[in-house]
Amino acid sequence: MKLYRRSLWVFHLNSGSCNGCDIEILNALAPRQDAERLGVKLVGSPRHADAILFTGPVTREALPSVVRAIQAVPEPKIVLAVGACACGGGIWHDSYCVLGGIQGLYRVLKSMGVAPPKTIYVPGCPPKPEAIIHGIMLARGLAGQRQARSEYFEEQGPAVKAEEDLHRLFHKCFPGRLPPKTARVEWGVTRY
Amino acid sequence: MRSSGINQVRPRNKYELMIDLRRFGEPRLRGKYLFLSRIKSGRLRDLVDYLHWRLGGYYSTSIGVDERPLDGYFHVYHVFVLEEYGVYVLVDLIADPGHPVVESITPVVPAANWAEREIMDFIGVKFRGHPEPHRLILPDDWPENVYPLRKDYPYDDKLPTSDKIAKLVRESSPATWEPEAPGDHTVIPVGPYHPALHEPEYFELFVEGEKIVDARYKGFMVHRGIEKIAESRLSYNQVSFIAERICGICGFTHSTAYCQAVEEAAGIDVPERAEYIRSILLEIERIHSHFLWMGVAFHLLGYDTGFMIMWRLRESIMDLAEELTGSRKMYGANIVGGIRDKWDIRDDKAALIKRMLDEIREEYLKYIPKIISLEEIKKRTRGVGVLSRSDARKYSVLGPHARASGIKTDVRKYRPYAAYKYVNVEIPVLDDGDIYARMIVRHEEILASIDLIHRLLDNIPKTPLHADTSYIPERRHGIGCTEAPRGEDLHFVITGRDNKLYRWRPRAPTYNNLLSVPAMLRGEYLADAPIIIASIDPCFSCTDHVVVVDLRSGRRRPLRTRGVVGGR
Amino acid sequence: MTLLQYVFLLPIIFLSVSTVSTFYIRGRTASIISSILSLAACLSMLFLSINVFLYSKTYRYDFIYWPFPSRTMNGFAVFRIRIDALSAYFIFIIGLIGAIATIYGLKYINKYSTEHMGFFSLNYSLFILSMYMAVIVSDLFWFIVFWELMTLSSQFLVSFEKEKKRAIWAGYKYFTVTKIGSEFIIIGSLIAVFVLNNFNTSFRSISINAAEPLGFITVLLMFIGLAVKAAVVPFHTWLPDAHPEAPSHVSALLSGVMIKIPIYMMIRLFYEFTAPGLVWGIIVSTIGAATLTVGTMYALKQTDSKRLLAYHSVGQIGYIVLGLGASLLLVSLKDYLLAGVALIACLYHLVNHALFKSALFLTAGSVEYATGLRDLNRLGGLARYMPYTALAALIASLSISGIPPFNGFVSKWLVYCSTFLAGGLLLVYGVLALFISSVTSASFIKFFTTMFTREASRINASGVREVPRSMSSSQLVLGILCIVFGVFPLVPLSLILPVLGVEAPHIYDVIGRSVSINIGYIGIGSSAHFYPLVIAVILSAFLPLIYVVVVKGADARYEPWTCGSLVEKRKLLYPARSYYKDFEEVFGEIYSVGDYFYKMIVGIIPRRVYSAFKRFVGLAEDPVVMYMVMLAIIVIALLVMGV
Amino acid sequence: MVWLNTLYGVLNACFILLVGPLIDGVERKIRARLQNRRGPSILQTWYDLVKLLRKPAARTGVPSTLFRLSVYIGFVNLLIVSLFIPSILCGGMGFFGDLILFIYLLSSSKVFVLIGSYSSGSPYASIGSTREVSLSMASELVLAEIIALIALSRSSLLLSNVFPVTAVLRPSVLIGLGVLGIIVYIEHSRLPFEIGEAEPELAGGYTIEYAGRDLGFILWSNTIRRTLLTTFLIDLIIPLDVLYHLVIYPVLLFSIMIVFTAIETGWGRLRIDISLKYVKRLSYVMWGVILLALIGY
Amino acid sequence: MNRIKVLLENLRRGVVTEQYPFKPIRVPERLRGKPVIDPDKCAGCGACVNACPPNALTMRDDKHSSMRFIVLFIGRCIYCGKCEEACPFGAIRLTREFELAAENREDLYQVVGLRLYHCPLCGEPFTTVRLIKRVVEALPEEQRAAATLCPRCRESVTAHYRSYARR
């Protein structure tokens, strides 16, 4: 956002996190990684805030207060989902009383008719203060994104050829007579 | 209720204790655990009274287990710690699934109030005679007879978030004519997102002018269903990672306690080098946590320079941790049976630790004596938020909070675990119980920890890093206790089949200290509320599953602290 | 010329007609008649006073009613009326506030039940008549008669709501305390007339030499009598009980005008009857400083809206008396310019106080009219339902706390100019006055914010509606007057300077020569051009900017932020009682001293008198008997003096 | 002559408007350096202000127009003060009695902002504003005593007459200046007395409900108020002529601000009742000084 | 007096802040950063999927396009290093990279798609071609043929022959 290139005031919103990430946010303000030199200041009231540092996997109990807090921040706002719990729900992403991070929250917001704000994901458990600062600079458009989706698909040709060799190898050893099909045996190892 | 008349001579050791307990039920002794099952009808409360009040043991916690797949019953274990005999007494009550009702022990031991209500929430066992049989932890709109910790309940079953929550957010109560009730003070919500508290806990302060008339702690859920996930999806070693993420500050204490519990249950003896490394990392974490607390305390007193100094020192501790374990906070070194291979502390690392610790101590001693003697720090902390020794015992507070009020409790000294067996630990104890005393206790503990690490590093033995944990027997009970930076941390484990736990329950120290906060807040200035709340160094993600009653829906009566805490 | 000459009779005619008529008519019609007639009287008073100022005329009329000349009686035989600049100034105040209060009262009175309405309207017009007569008569004896009449009628106005126990008790207390006060005046005037001026009671002839002991005693007695009525510190306890109980437009008149009449007499006493001396300057300014401190500090603690305003009346009277005392002191020190400034400050604050205090009482009354509540702890969020009342209350609150563009500031500024430069004792009083002005602003922040802002209110706000048009318009007129008097000091100063000429000619010569007519240009030796107008111009220059920035910016509406907790709104209200608790604890010495005096003096004396009075309760209840007793006293006094 | 003075006044006002946030930036830099941090750039406060002024504001509270209007009226009051206080240029729209108007406008700008914050309805804003009003009442007593002392020693209420009060070197005047220094420190709401806006306790105190443009104007008027108070202190010391004002005034202004910041980083926050007691002790000192001055020293 | 000593001490200590976004910072060699799957080494065996506590690594067999997708979602990863220990081929490794901020969720994924191997007898796709190739190469000569079958077919085939042997 151009408006926040020089100064960004940040509000810390903890929706049930283990406060590992909350301490790293404060570390970003500590002398070693002084965020104030980049114009970042932690403010106490959401009215003063431009961006929300969102941590925690949004537990069911915290939902009303979280929704009320997000609505309390005035409009041109950015949400930084800090930490594994916020980005993807962390270890307890599929627990019965957790909404699974920021995506779960946005589903509730959509059902309430509120448009989800612009979001930056900062993974890490807990993310280093430098990673948080990199996220903030990315949000303000001052730093490039070092992370990209990478996909690798094995070429079909050699794989199919290798499969035929193996089939030929098998047919070479066990020619012709094939045993009748037996009942399907359920293997014990559960796999999720 | 005291059972009088049994003027029998006190049992001298655990074997005599076992024989003595035969009058209440069938005792079975295995190592440090004395199981008491098939309690004679009507003798439960006498037993609890005998254990808790007469033998000088103290009630630790209660655990509800759904053992229907094993023996077709719900089990409720009440855990009593008898340090004198060095034994954990587990009172095992059985409730049949058809009509799950068990007699409550809260009238005798008020501290059991919450643990029993948690069992009601999660297992569905009703407690006859319980003073406040209301829901404790589960959110407001949780359906009535759905009990998450039962085996038949799928762990990832997502209940739809009812529109009630959306209404809760939008609803603004109309201004209704209500005459001003006498007790009608202004309510100042030191709420979930108050800048003084970086965790979502929630205190309601009743204020008259600038003075706090009354304070009420309303449970704010950081409940993430850890126990259910551990039972259903994670294997033994994976649970130690979720244990570490119960709390971002004292994570390693939790994973160590968990691993010790499983090792106790399975009878694995951990090689000495692993125990030494565990103790070293525990002490590093204690220093880190105390530095953090000091910084936050100075910030709340308005002295930001102190906050910056403390957190600058803390950075070097976190760099040290990063060198040793690869991550600033989540060390991830623990697996059942010892330490993971890559986390070994070889000689170059030992030299690095010593050098860094000396640097930190020298710099720390340059600042702290001056800061503590500052005039306005003294004026804002001396005599503020006082917790007398009798109150401390009444609310059974733990850790530095108790040591500042004159109670000598420390798991490292009185029930040594890991490498504390081989090293003696001296603990600072003060009597005047105000915030200043807590600050001094934590200051002393930092220095004591630094010496402790030096001594541990000097005589670290050369043994393999972890024991063989291929076979873990089924259905064994185990209790692991450690001294977290905030107090005694207790994990109860029942081992299960197929490399998975059957039941796991962590109990964190903060929920004992938490009870004393409303008592300390009463009568103080509003400006001192944040520093008083922070003085017990609350870590609410630790207490996620045992957290106090929520007031919002009429159904749940507000927790009147006076009512709950009789007890020791 | 002939008809104009008798215009001063007009108000008397109107008011006496309405008094007589309401003897017979009962109920709603009586109140309407008396309101219309007193409105007409007030307007004619206004016309009269403006007549005096513009054409600098003085009316003089002697009415002889006792034909037989006798040595002792010649003083009493003549009923002298003389309207000069000073009395015209007070007539202006009575007329202005009387008119507005009567307009306000038209609709306001319907709130009350009609069974005592006749008696109320009778007293109402009698009250205004007695004030008017007290001011224009230039005869000491007749002044006392109308003074008593004023006290009597206002007592019945105060205890109008018969069913409220407090109102009756307040009425009794008010009457007993002021009755004792008027005893002092009677004795003082007797000595003055008989001993010093051989039976000549006309103002012009009285001259008391304050140096000799007997003269000093008479002045002292007269001063004490006046001080009791002006609610000065040691005798102020009746005001905070009496004014809140009266209906709002009456209490506006009471604190706006009635407690000014003693100031009128004090000015006459100190400037005409005796030469302003150093001793009296010190005494009066000390009492003024004490009044403003005690009055305002106690006002800080109140949580009842009208009681808070009453205590502030005591405080503001302190400013006026301080101004008067300072002028006396400075005249005796021959520093005529500063003395002039002090006197102007006293008179200017007089009219200002009349304006904003009656505006405040009227707004408090309309809040009570709409919600029936006076307790600040439970009020809140009324600005949404009563915008005009809120605007008037805001303007009045800001002007009483002396915020620059409003009128309170100019008169306080004049007080400071005179006291700070005088040095010595006055400097200390000036410091106290400046500090107390910030205490006033703090307590009026509490008054305004608890009543009109902060939505989380505890009252059933849904049923509240804006007060009828006549009531809200009268409040707004007062508000506008506050602004006009603040931004253009020329208007009131042109009223005050003729007074200076009449009362203190030697001060006027000094003031007149060194400073042009609009005193705003007081520039002792430098090209000063302080002019509240300058500030107003600057403010108005920025108003378009403010309009563009504020009103235009249509922004989303938010709920107040309660840290995300779901506390119900009603519990969030920060009640009035806990506003300045810390400040009261730290600056608590004043209260402890006050409590001691309160317990010692006030507790004992009124209880004893009250019990005595209770014994005659049957008697006192019946109005006819009261008048008989009054006439008897007067006749006896006449006989004694006559013979 | 009048037009020249008005021109000087306007130039003075512009100087104070521009230099206010700059000084705040310098302060933040020094506070960071004292806490081993690199600290933001000098213009950081300007960047914040520009960002805030471009953001839309939030309407809340019952008379939401009053809630928002009071901020701007408070700002304009301070602007008026800067017109007649000689800062960079030694002239200004002075007039008789503006010494008192100076005190009144400072306190009235605070009154307006506090009325606005009260009307926002949040309990934090109410408590923050109550503390702010109590503290300003107490410090106003001491300010009144200082004004009396100045008026007594220079026997005039006109700023241009009064200003180089050091021309009259008397012990009472010197002590008065010392006490004025302390009171200016308190009126800056510096740390031991920064109670109205206590960040950790009241989440922003009386500014909790303001957002965007309103918050920008509040912060701006805070910086201007600080500069004005320091200018008043400096003008009492240096004589009123061009050279002094053009050269020595800015240097003195920045040095005083730096000294204040250094003191501020060393302090924690006092509670409201402790600070009120402290200010009351200060007022007793001033009563003694006035007595001293009255006697003749 | 102590106040001033503390400030002087701070001044003597000087500035500690690092120029992070403008100059890179020192990263310890043991730092557990972002896990990266090396596509060539990965055989799609799923051992890491089993070992990952927060289910950051998930496996999806797409029968239609007969491809097996190993999906690594960095957002949910807790950087514990269990997958690195579990992988038999050392395909997944924790790098020392920690600047992982991303604007949209898609950038946090790493997908490795491997071709599924169909059992010669019943034609059921049960594992990846690469894995079978590596297993077959590792086995001695005579057992290789049996390894190419899906577990069900292999079991019925061996049972069939074993009955012959007994007979």
C-alpha cells in the first residue's frame, strides 16, 4: 500500500495462540531488530492501527472478540497472518474447537457479509523477528517476495517405459497361470 | 467431615501406607504409583480427607478417562502427591457408561472443583454433590450431550459456528431503564486485546473512581483440544512437539514433563547425557522466561528503557538457544527416551554456552541493581498486590509466586528429576509477598540458573543420547513433574496400543496462580492492575484446558473466587 | 416629554395588576395571565433601561403620601424614586433575564400540578415587582420594605412543590437565614437614619463616615445583611439548598438576578453612603476570594445537576465581590485606573453571570422536564435526543469556565488585569481566582459530558424528546447573548461606563481620559489591540476548514472499543461520582475545613431556629396571617419612629 | 505598524507548526539512541502525520460531530497562541493581558479535546481524560502563581514588556523560572507524568477512539503545545531582539527538548495520586516564592 | 543518580540494531528453516507424510491422471525436522531460509507429482514407479519378480505357490 510506505502502525491481535509468535512480534520492536527505524509502531487501540498482526488459530471461544476486533480497525487495513497457527492452523488445524487459522475466520466473515481484508502470510513457528519484518516490508511493497509456488511433475515417457519393463519382468517369471482373485485384506496401518 | 477416631499410628513408609489404605479399597503398588481401586461405597470422602489433610499430601489434579474399549467403564483418577513417602496415590473410581455418576470430592478438597467440572465437560461423568456443576471450558454454543474426549467422538468433527456468534458480535444492548443498583460499579474490561497483556485472557475490574473494588477473572478460551489430537492422530514422538507448543515461553518444560511421564509409564531409563542436556536446556529456558517477564514488568511500569535493556539481554539468550537447537524458542530436542541425535551439546558448543552466559551475567549485573533501586519502580511495586503467606497457601500458588510469599516449594529440590538428581539446587525464598519480592525472587533465580548451567556443563558424562523405545507396554500409568519458570508442571499419561497414547493430560502451573489474582487486585489502584496481573507471569496458553467459567450466557454462574477456594 | 417621563411606572402597573388579579383567579389561567403581564413588564423595563443609557436621562419622582409635616416624619413622608445609570443597569438585567425566564416558564409550568398555580403566579409577579422597586427606590426605608417583600415572595417560590419534603425544608431554611440577615440591615439602617442623618432616609442625604466607630458598625451591619442575601461564604449554606428546589425558570431568576440586588446595594453603600476605605477594601476582597474558592471547590464534588449549578453561583458571586473589593482597595490606594478596571470587571461579570447561569439552570430544567432526572450518575447520551438544549448547555458551560471566545473570559480577564497588577494581597487573590477558573472548567466538563454525551446511559433514553420550541428557543437566545457579549465587549461596556460616571466620578475621569470609550483597548502605555473580536475573526477564518474536514468526511460509524470484550454497554458508563476522586483527595484540606464549619455552625443554628419555627407551623402556613404579621411589624416600626 | 506585527505573528505560527513534529522526530531518535536502538529518521513524525492526515477518520460517541469537531477547535486554539508568542521573529500580535490569554488558550485547547474524548463513550477515554483534567487543574495552580510572579516583577501583563524577565535579577524570579521549567516538563506530559495517554494501562487514554485525520490533528497539536510551552520558557530568558531570536532561540529550543527527552527516558510512570501530590508540593514552594517577591526580593 | 548511570551505561554500550532488510544477517548453521523436497530424490513413499505432526505434508493419489502428488504446505509446517529424519532417501531437507512471507496462499505450496505404478495382475495403482524401481534394484535376483506386484496380488500369488510347495 502506497499510503503506508513510510509509516505503518500495527495492532497485535492474538486469537488463542501459544504466544510464541506474540513474543517474536515484540522482539521485532526490541533493540536488536528495531522495527521503529522502519516506521513501525505497536499501538494499543485498533482505531490507531493500519495493520493487524494476527496470531493464533482462531479458537471457537475467541471468535466473537476476534471478529469485533477486526471490524474495529478502520478501513484501509492489512492483515498479517503471523505464524503457522495463523497461516494454516498449526498442529491443531483440524481440532474440533479450532477454526484453522485465518482461512476459517474469513469463511465466518464472508458468512457475516464482511469482505476479508488484504492478507499477507508469514509462516514460521515461531517466525524469526527478521521474518516478521520481511513480511511487514512485503506488505508495504518495499521488499520482494522470496517465496514462490514450485511444482514438479515427472515426465510421463520414461516412467511409462520403466513400468512396462517391470511388467515384462514379472510376466517373464510367472508366465500364464494366474491364481483366482482372493478377498481384499484390509491392512492394519491407518493412513490419513 | 473429618473422620475422627482413627488414632492409628502414622505409616512410616509406602509399604505401611499401602497396608493402611487397605481399609478404604484395594491398594496396588507399582514403583512410585499406588493405585487404589474398588473404593468401598461411602468411604471416598474419608479417604480423600485422610490423604489430603491428615497425611500432609496435596491434591494435584483429577483425570477422566473413557476406558470403555478396554474394560467397559469410565475411569476417574484423583492424583494425590505425598512427598513424605515419595509416592503418587491414584484413587481410581469407576462409572458405568449407562448411568455415569460418581461421588464428588470438592466438598472436602475445593481445589478439585475445576478438574471435576472439566471431566464433566469432556467425558460426561456427573459428580454428585458438586457445588457448581456448570460447563467450564467448552464454548457457549456447544451442544448439550456431546463429549469430545470420549473415544467414539471423531477428533476433527467441525461443528458449524452458529449464527449466535455473529449475533453476539453485532448485538448492542438497547439502553434500558434500570435503577442504579448499589453494587453497580463501572466495569473496566482488561479485555482480550488490552495492550498490557499479550495473551487473550480477560479480567473484569469493578472500579470506583481509580480504585478497584472487585475483580473477576472470566475464562477466555485458548482451548485448542490438545488432548484429543494427541490421543487420536499423533504418535508418541509427535506428541512431544504438540506438548512443546502448549505455551510459547515454557514449551520445553512441557515436552520434558511429557517425555518423563511416558518414560515413567514404560519404565525406560534415560541415559545420563540426555538428562544433563535436558536440564541445561530447561535452565536456559528459565533464564529466557525470567528476562522476558522482567522486560514486560518494566514496560508496564512505564520504564521502557528497562524493557529495552532486558529484551536486548534476552536476544543473546535466544541466539544461544538458536546455536544449540536450531530454533530460537521451540527447541524440539525431546523425544521419548532422551534427546534427538542432532541436538547433542559437544565440547565446542559447551565452550560457546559458557562464554555467552558469562557475557550475559556480567552485563546483567551492570544494570539490574541500579534499575531495581529506582525510586518510582520501588514506589509502584513496594507493598502493591500483596499476597500473604496464608493466602498463598489457601490459593495453593506455585513457583516464584509462592516463593515470594514465603512458601518453600520447588520440584527441582524436593522431587528431583532429569539431571537435578546429581546437582543440588538452592532456591531464593522471601516473605513480604509483594511485586517487588517477586521481582527479586526471579532476579535471584536467573543468577542461580546461570551457576547451575556452569556446574551441569562441567560434569556432563559421555553416554548415548536416547534409550531404545521400540516397545512401550500398553495401558501403563505415568506422571511426569517438572519445575516450569512459573511453577510445578504435571503431566499424566496412560500408554496405549499401536505407538499411540491412550490418554494424556497436562496441568500447567498458571491456573493455580491465577486464583490469587482477583484477591490481589482488590483495593489497588486501576493503574496498578496490569502490573499485578503480570506479576504472576500468567501464561494462559498453558492453562488452555482448565480455565475459569465464562459469564456471558446466563447459564454459567460467575466464578466467585471466595466460594471456590476452601481447601488447603 | 411628558408621557416618556412616566414610563418607569409601566412595569409597576403591569406587575401590580397581575398580582392583584391572581388573588382571585386559580389554576392554569392565573399562570398565563401573570406570565404575559410580567413579560410585558420586563420588556418595558428593558425599554426603560435602554432609554436611560442611550439618552442618558435620569428619572426623578417624589410621591408624598403623608401630608402632615412633622420633624421626625419628613424623611418618611416622601416616596422617592430615582433611576440613574446604576439602577438602570440592574433594571436591564432584571428585564432581560425576567423576560426570557417567563417565556421559558410558559410551557415549563405545565409540568407541575395546578392546585398551587394561583399562589405561585401571584408570588412570581410580586417577586419581579419587589426586585424592580428595590432597585429604583432611592429611599432606605422603602428599600428595606421591598427587600423584605422580595425575600418573602421568593421563599414561597422556592417551596412551591408542596409534596417534596426537601422543597419545604429548603424554603424554611432559606427564609430563616435571610430573615436574620435582613434584621442586620434594619438595625444598620435605623442607626444610619436616626443617629447619623437626623431622620432623612433618602439615599442622597445619607453619608456615613466609616472612620469613626459608630459609622463603621452601621456599615458592617449593612454589609452583613447584604452578604447573607448575596450568599457570600460564611452565609452561603442556604443557596445550594434553596435554588435547586425551585422550578427551573424561577431558580434562573433567583441565581441570575436576585443575588445581584445585594451587590447593587453594596455598590451604593460603599460608593455613595461612605467613601471607599482601605479597611473595607481588604475585608470585601478577602470575602470575595474566600467565596469563589469554597463555592467552586464544593461544586466539584456535587453529582446533582442543579445543586452543582447552585454551588457555582456561590463561586461566581465570589468573582463579583472580589472585583468590587479590589476596586475599593485600589481607590483607597489612589490607583484610579486599576480601580476602574476592577469595578468594570465586577459589573461586567455581573451581567455575564446572569446570562450563562440562567442558561445553565434552564438547560438543567429542560433535562429534568424531558427525563425527570437530576442525578448526573444516571444521565447520559441526551445530545442525540435534545440537540438544541445540548448546544445551549455547551455554550453556557464553556462561557462559565472562561474559554476565550465566550463572555466569561472577558470579565475574568478584567478581574485578573486589575488584581495581578495591583500587587500585594490582591495578587494572591488573583492567583486563587485563576486556579479556581480551571476548577470551574473541570466541573463543567463533568456537568456537560455526564448529561449530554456518552451513549452508554442508564436512563430509558427512548422516551426522551426535545423540549417544546419556546423553551429551547429561550435557551438558545441566552447562548447567543453569551457569544455576543463575549466577542463584542463594546456592547456591555457601553452599558457599564455611564454607571462608572455616576457612581465613581473620580474613577471615570481617569478612565475616560486615558482610554477610549471601548475599554477593550486598555493599553497601558503600549499599542495594544486586544480585542476578543481578533480571536473570533481567527476562529471564523478556520471554520470553513473545520467544516470541510469534519462534516464532509463521511466516515464509517464504530462502536466504542472495549478491548474486544462483550461487556454490555450499560455497565461501561463512567459515573459522575468517580470523576475527580483523586483530585478531591489530594486537594482535600478545603473540604475538611468546610466540613468542620458546616458541622459546627450550620448544624446547630438552623436546627434550633427550625424547631422554633415548627412550633408556629400552623400559623406560618396560612398566607393571610403572614401578611398581617408583616404589616404589624411595619406599623409598630412607624409608630416608634414617628413619635 | 499593526500589519507588520500581524505578519510577524503569522510567520511565527508557521515556524512553530513546521518545527513541532521535527522536534518530536529528534526526540524519538534520541530516546532510541539512549535505549541502544537505531531509532526512526528525524522526519518520522512528519511521515506519521502525513499518513494519518490522508486516512479517513472514524465517527463514534453520541454527538459524533462534537466528538470530531472538538479536535479541530483545540488545534485552532493552539494556532492562535502561536500568533502572539514571539518565537523565531521577535515581533508578534501581542496585546495587553496576553500573558493570561496564553494560559487560558493552552488549557482551553485541552478542554475541547477532552470534551471530545469524553463523548466517545469508552471507559478508557473517560478515565484517561479525568486523569488529564485533574493533572492540568493542579499544574494550572502553579502556572497561575508563576504568572503572578512575572506580573509582579515586571508589573505588566503585556508579553512584549514582560519577556526578558531575567532583566530583573531577583532570587524569587530565578526560583520561579526553575519551577516554571518543572511545570513545562509536566505540561509536556513527559514520562513520569504521562498519565492521560498511558499506553500500557489505558490503551491510548483519551486518544483511544480517534482515528485517521482526527488522530493526526491531536498528535500535531500535542507537538505544537510542547513547542509553545518551551518557547514561552525560552522567551522569559533571552532578551527580546532580532539577533537573539533568530540564532539563539532555535539552539536553545532543541537543547531544552533534548535535555527533557534524556530525563524522560530515565523515568518510569507515576500514578495519578503521587503526581498530584508532587504538583501540590510544587505549589507550596511557589506560594513561598510569591511571598518572597511581595516582601521585595 | 542510578538513573543517569543506567543511561550512561547504555550510551557506552552503543547501538545494537542490525541493518536487517538492507544487509543480510548471520544465520547459525543449525537453523531449522524451510523444508524443501528434492524432486529427483523423492520416490513418493509417504514416510515423511506419516512423520509430520501438523499434516503440513499430505499425499494425494489421483487415479484419473494416475499421478501421486506429495504436497508440502509451508504455512502449516512447524519446522521440527521429523520429515528429514523419516525420509529414507534424504529427499526432504530443512534449509536455512526463514524469509517465507508470501502475499497469496498459493505461493506457500510445493507439489511433487510422480507417476503411479499399476500392478501387472489387478491393474490397481498402489505406489510410484520410482519406488518400485528402487525396491526392485535393491532386491536379490530371485525375489525381484514378486516385488513388482501390489501387496494383495503378491499375497495371493505367494499363498498359491506355497500350497503347491506343501503339496
